[in-house]
Amino acid sequence: MDDKKQRQDLLNGKKTERIIFAVTPKLKNAVASLSKEDCVSMSSLISCLLADEVVRRTR
């Protein structure tokens, strides 16, 4: 499976599961700034970053 297809498989579909983790206020502000720059929600940005890492590690 190519990277694009694998990434789409990871990101598409109904979102019913949650991962909850704690961050420092500084990290939260940094992620908020990145998501604002990319015009996406913070959860979307985090999901995309995680999917990219999964694809990278499963090559």
C-alpha cells in the first residue's frame, strides 16, 4: 500500500475513539499556534501528525 493510501485509511472514517493525554500549557499554546497557521483544529493536526508517523514507521 502506498503512503497516501495508508494515510487516508488511517484518517478517514467515523471518529469514535479518543486518546487523552496531558500537556504543559507551553506545548498546548505551541500546538494551537500550529493548528491556527494550518487552518485546522488542534485534534485534526494531532491526528495528522500521528498518522504521518505511523506511515513513516511502517514503510
